[in-house]
Amino acid sequence: MGMLNSQFTYMKAVQTSNAPTATVIQYLQPVLIIVWFTLRNRAWPRQLDILSITIALVGTFFLVTGGHLNSLSLTPIALFWGLMCALAAAIYTVLPQGLLSRYDTLTVCGLGMLIGGICMSPVLVLTPLPNMTAFDWGTLVYIVIFGTILAYTLFLSSINYISPAVTGMLSAFEPLVATTLAVAFLGTKLTAASVLGSLLIILCTLIQSLPLKRILDLLHLAKH
């Protein structure tokens, strides 16, 4: 429900829209996490959380509609897979906390990928092998090793060396890199509204990553 679901829904989101859009919508996961903890704890979210949700929803509006109420920049199926990807990202962010407190990150990550591979193996066996060129195979191997194995492992391992706040802020560069590469190499065209929407959603991630309590404590200390 976490790692495998995240990979599958992300690929579907890219297939039905484009890489920048799929990556940005995935970063709605902080909103879903806020809603989950609000319902679980039966407590109103913090003012900062309400601000983050508002910014993310406004960003999503611009990304989906292009700033026009009577039109959609994304197809309903692309929006569906993008939101499912955000949900999957929220799941694999929240669920492993208990495991990561007891086991090594490489063990958790490796077993997660192994279980996901076993679950998908019937699809691989029952689906006819496509006619792929050497370049296609090279691209697939690159996605598996660098885009999946190393990406997940390095992200989970980073929390052992830097704070979760820094990790979250650095991860917000992912949609920026995806957008830059897609525009530069894939010819993806972005409108002003989509750029604005993307920046607002990224801003939501940055706000949630800021150690606000520590900043306020330092300001209070400096004042006195």
C-alpha cells in the first residue's frame, strides 16, 4: 500500500499527464497527512497547518484549471492518478515510522521492494514481453537502480544524518528538477498558471518542513 502503490500510481500519473505535473501533485501528501492526524487525534489542526492546506488547495486549483473555472488543464484520469500518488506517498511516509524505529532503513526498504516485486510478478508473467530496444532496456535499468532503489534508500537513510526538516526541504527540489528536465529535454510546455500552482504546492511542503517552534523560540530568546 505504500512503496509499490507509490511507484505504480506515480508511473500512471506520468503516463496520463507529464512528469512535472505528476511530481508536483505527489507533493500534496502533507495535506493528506495533516487531515489524517487531525481525524485520528480528534483535534483541530494548527494555524500553520490550515495555512499549508489553503496554499496547497489554491496551487492545485491553478494546476488543474489553468486559472480558468470553465476549463481543465488536466484530464480527470490524470488528476485521479495524481491524487492516488499523493495518497500513496502519505501512506509510505506515515506507516513505516514504527518499523524504522526498530529496524535498519536498508532492511525496511529492501523488504518493502521485495514484497512489492512479488506482488507484481504475476503481471510480469502474464503480460507478453514488449519489443524493447537496447536503449529502452537501459532506461528501464536506470529507473530501477537510480530512480527507485537508490532514491528510496538515500531518502530514508538521510534522516540518520540530517534533520527531518532539512530532508523535507531538500526533497521539495524534486519537482523543480523534474520540471527543468522535462522542459529542457522532453519539450514539455508549461503555462504561467501551472508554474504558479506548482510553486504554491511546493511552498506548502516547505512550510511543513520548517522547524517553526524552534524558530519562534530563537526569536523569543533574541527579543529578551
